[in-house]
Amino acid sequence: MSPIESIPNRQGQRQIGAIVLAAGASTRLGEPKQLIRIDGVPLIVRIATAALDSPLWPIVIVVGANAVEVRSELARLPVLIAENSAWIEGMASSLRTGMATLQSFSRRLDGTLIALCDQPAFSSKTIARLLDNAPVPLEGHIVASQYQGRLGAPALFSRTYFAALSNLSGEEGARHVIAAARLSNHVVPVDLPEMAIDLDTPADIARLKNR
């Protein structure tokens, strides 16, 4: 039995997985953002560990550009690594890859969290805030982070939206699914202003280190 297979369901009655999108090439940054070290720990490891420290299971990490290096950093963690060979097409391809891996692992999930690899404030407390605000039952709803006047990732999607997430194309991200659900009042916003900090440029990293 593999380490992953030996870990019991940690959700109790509600089973929710997680997908971390970490396939981008970080062209504006000039180096792989997944491997940037914060307090000596690669950013992707920080994000994956935060998910592992929560009730979410399984944890899927979608890699693409710099896949070999990112895989190496994650080698000791009990996560599912999904390689997106079409990562250059945009975020939608990574969402499709992540959803395919998640559903091949389990068809009984009630929902999934979608997270990004470049939000350094992401933590198990972030996940707890989203889960604490999730309706019971979760079906039909999205619980989304709210910051800078918009809704986005990390966000919790009920299985109602699995088909939509699995059929995105081009540069489309999960925000399009959130926007559509909001029109029917099926989105629960959670104020998480710290999620506005992401690492896209060298200036972003400099600001983070000078805090």
C-alpha cells in the first residue's frame, strides 16, 4: 500500500479535495515562483504543507513548466502530482488536468478547493476560514476569497461545478465560474485581504521581504 492509500479520509462526512495550480513559467518574474524560498522554504512546499495541515484530501499539485524541479521539492510530501503537458495554453488546461486527477482518485468528493502557488499568505487558517463559511450542505455553492473588491482564489467549489471547471478553455480561470455563480446568488464571499499579495514580479518579492 502506498503512503497516499494508507491515509484515511480526514473529512468525516464531508469529503473535499484540493487542487494547487503550479504549472506556470513565471515569465514576468524571471525565475520559477514555485521555487522561491520564504524563510528557507520553497513557496510550493509552503502551499502544499498548508493544504496537508487542513482537513482537505486528496491534495493535487498541477505542475508544468519546471516540472522536474518542482517535483523534486515535493518528493517527500504525500500529495498527488499531475503534470500538465499543455501548460503553455493557460490556466484552463491546468484546471482540467487537476480535475481529471482529482476525480480519478475519488468520485465521492463533495467539493474541491482551488488554490494558486503564488499567494504567500495562504495557510491552513485560510482554508479553515473558507470551510467555516461553507453552507451545509455545500451542494450548489462556491465559497470564494474576497480581496481588492473582487472574488477569486483560493475558493471552494461544490461538485456542482466540477463539469464547468473540467471544461474551461484557453486563458479562462476559475474566476469565470465564480462570476457566473454569483449571478444566481450561489457564491459566499469571505474577506481575506491578505490573499491580494501574489508574486508575479521581482518587485512583488522585494515588497514581501521588506515587510
